[in-house]
Amino acid sequence: MFRNSRFIYGCIPTLTGVDLGLGVVTGLLTGFTVFSFLHYPGHVRLLLVDDFPFVDNTRSPVLPETATSRLYEKLQKLPNTNSQGLGDESSFHKDEIRIAEDLWRSVRVLCLVMRSKNSLNTTATFIKQTWGKRCNSLVFISSNTNTSFPSVGFDLPEGQQYQTERTMKAFKYVFEKHLDEADWFLKINEDTYVILENLRYFLSSYSSNDAVYFGHSFKSIVNQGFYCGGGGHVLSKEALRRLGTSGPVYTSCQSGHEVDVELGKCMESLGVETADSTDILGRSRFHCFDLEKQLAGEFPEWYYRYDADGAKQGTRSISDYAISFHVVPPLSRNMFILEFYIYHLRPYGIDAGHQDLNIPHAHLTTSHIKRRN
């Protein structure tokens, strides 16, 4: 009876030796998977359980409501975390965080996140659970107000044509309500991941009293250049002060079709300078695309026309102290995978130490700032 499968009683097959062996292996694997799921910590299990369908990376992912709900439920059950995001496994991490903590106190960063009106329980929550908790202050801007989250709303329709006006209103709001809470002000999209420790290290070579702002440098259109908004715009306190007090005089500081270009024109009109944000080896820190595209060089045609540094690609193009990666699908696992790789994964026996990668001449006054032409 073990040589061939036969059907008896009209419907029940007998088993061959191969069938029996496969059944045993399948049972063991299933039992191990269930045991692992039940016994892994919740925040690690989030990365192991495939709650999400594979998506085409060239599109914005659209997830079924059930998948989004399951992820939100998991997030609600995550353990409380400390300022470094180590959660209940912090006793196993032996990181020396004194330098990061010193920079957290001395280089204060307010994160200004521009979110869509329906992203409160998705992207906004994911940011608060990952990189957003490392900001000194975190402000969400949308078209609707939510006082419990909280999120500040402006009565403007959604859409590309209103982005410049919404951005300028957001900066004005921060100037009026939060100016004294930070030295630097990061305006970022909701689908960008930011490494705040690396941003603070970069900014530590500058003074927030200088009229300067930073990002990923684009050439043309604006005389001094402008920045790719996906990688983030970082304004000094003096730059924000000028925007808040003198911005209304200039049309580019009010509205316009392309927000990154209009902000560049606005900053130039206000005497706020651009500066080189690459590290001492010429590698990029702010990125307009996700890590995969940056490594593979999968850039759109327009990027080659505008990128001020020649659209470099590969591992040697990215600074060891990279600051941001854009187009991180926030409804997929990528936001949490980056969080795990950066703050949890460790190669045993390797102590990376610290590198001095800031450009030496990038010091405290605008006369030392490298202009982008």
C-alpha cells in the first residue's frame, strides 16, 4: 500500500512513503512557524509577518483596508520606547549614546511633516513610531485639524497646485507658535525616512544664526540653486525668522506651482543662502529617492538634468552619515525595515567608531558657506 496512492472508501487516498515524509516535514515547519510567531517580541514579529501584498515599486502602494488595520493594531501593541527607540530589548544593546544625547540637547530640530488628510492612522502614526520620536519637536500639517493626535489643518484643498501655499503657511505657523522650541526646522514629506542623529551631526558645523538652508542640491532655474523637496528642506532659525517676517513681501514666498522651486526663489529673495550638504568625500546625505533606487541608479530622466552632483549612484555615492531617503512607501514594511537595520541590527565584533565627515570649512558664518552655482 505504500508504493502507490490509492483511493479507498470512494474518496480517501492512502499515502505513499513520499507523501508521509512530506506530511511530517510540513507539519514540523508549520508548528515551528506558529511557535516563532507566538514567542517573538511584538516589534520584531511586525517585520517577520507578511501582512502586506507585494507592490510595484514604481507606484504608490495601495493596500487593502484589512492590511492597514492589522498593521495599525500591531503598532498599538508595541512596547513603550525610550528616546533612542530601543524598546524592551534595550538591555541587550550596548550602544554608547552620549554623543547623540549631547547633540539632541545642543542641536535642536523641529520636524515639520506635510501629510495627506487621510493618513492619520497610517503614515503619520508610522512616523511617530519610528524616526519622528527622535525630533525635539514634531508638528504635522494637513488640510484638516485633529487636536488629539495632534495635527494642524489649513483650509486648503489637496493637490499639487496648493502645495506651495500650504508649505508657506506651515512655515509661518511654526514661526509664530514654535520658533523658540528649536534651532533648525526640517520640512519633510510623509513618505521620507530621516536619521536625526546624522542630521544633527551635519548641522553641528553651522550656526542657526546664519541665514542658510540645506537639502539635496539641484541646479538651474534659481540662480543659487534649489533643493529637491523629497529629501527635506532644513531652515536655520534665522532663515525661518526672515521667512516669517519678510516673506509676505515676495510672491514666491506665497504661492506658485512647483513648491521646491518657489521655496528656492523665496529663500534667495530673503538673502538665505544654499550650501553644500555632501560629506568630505563628496557623498550625498539628503536623497530624493529610496535606498534601492539610489544604489541601483534607477533615476528618472529629469533627475540627470537637475542634480547638481551628477546623479551619482552606488554605495560609494551615499555618505556613511546619510540623513534622508525619500519615497519610502509608508504603508509597506520599508519604514520599519529601515528602522530595524539602522537601530537594531548589529554585526558582532565590529565597532564602527566615529568618522569626521563634515567639510572643515563649513563653519559658523555665511562667508564660509560653499555656494551651489
